[in-house]
Amino acid sequence: MGVALITPFKEDESVDYNALMRMTDYLVQNNTDFLCVLGTTAETPTLTEEEKRTIKQMVVERVNKKIPVILGVGGNNTRAVAESLQKEDYKGIDAILSVTPYYNKPSQEGLYQHYKVVSEATNLPIVLYNVPGRTGINMTAETTLRIACDFKNVVAIKEASGNITQMDDIIKNKPA
């Protein structure tokens, strides 16, 4: 089982890096299969770019390849996501978790085109993240399967729509 790390904060609203390291140590020592760093649970919209880089670096160094590290890299600006994937250091990162674009409410074709750009921007494995309750848009099973079939580095989905029929359709029709 993997764990999506939260970002602990101090009373003054600064990141509590010591608490983050204690939490990371605890999870690694207690048989967690993988960690997801800087996903939506980590409150990434409230973090500065410097804080994000520091968190990523500290967790990667602390885990020291004992378990896989998945990094949240997503947003509603496709170009910015692609640029981040091309210019940031992803050493020690085993895959990325990329949330569907939020706020803009793209069409299903818009979601496909977004993930096409993301896929072409990295060689890392990609875990799609569909969470319509937070993003305002549901990526359908049809779109998910089209993306998974067309882009070989798309390897999984964190499917949080709550739609059992949609989940079943994805499972039954996933690419080999």
C-alpha cells in the first residue's frame, strides 16, 4: 500500500521539515510500498516552488531508494507542467502522479491533449489522477483507456471518481 504524504506545517505556517522527515522514516520503516510526494493531499497550491523542491529533495534523500517515490506533477497549465517535467531534477523519482487539469474544465479531448503533452515531456512512468470532486471534471473511462493505449509511459490511474461502473470499465479494458 502506498501513502500520499501530507505537508506538516508549524504554527507560523512554515513547513515543518523535521515532522516530514519523522513521518517519512516511520512510513519507510513500517512496510509502506511507496510514497507519493507533493500530491494534492500535500496542499501543493499553498507551497512555494522552493518549498516544493526542498520537500522533494529531502524525501528522496531520506528514502534513499528503499521504496519507490512518486511525485505529484500536475496542474491546469499544460505548458507549465511540461516545462517542469523537462527542466526540474527528477533524480530519485520513480514515477509522477498527474492530476487532471482543474478549474478550466477541459473537454475529454482537452484532457487527452493535456496528457499527450505531459507524456511527451517525460520518460518517467505516469500515474493519471482522476479526482472530479476536487477538479470539477471527470475523465471518462473511454478517455482514460485511450490515453493508456496511446502513451506507453502512462502506467496506472489513481481513480477517485467514486463511480464503480467507470472503475470496472477501466479494469476490464486496460491495455496489456
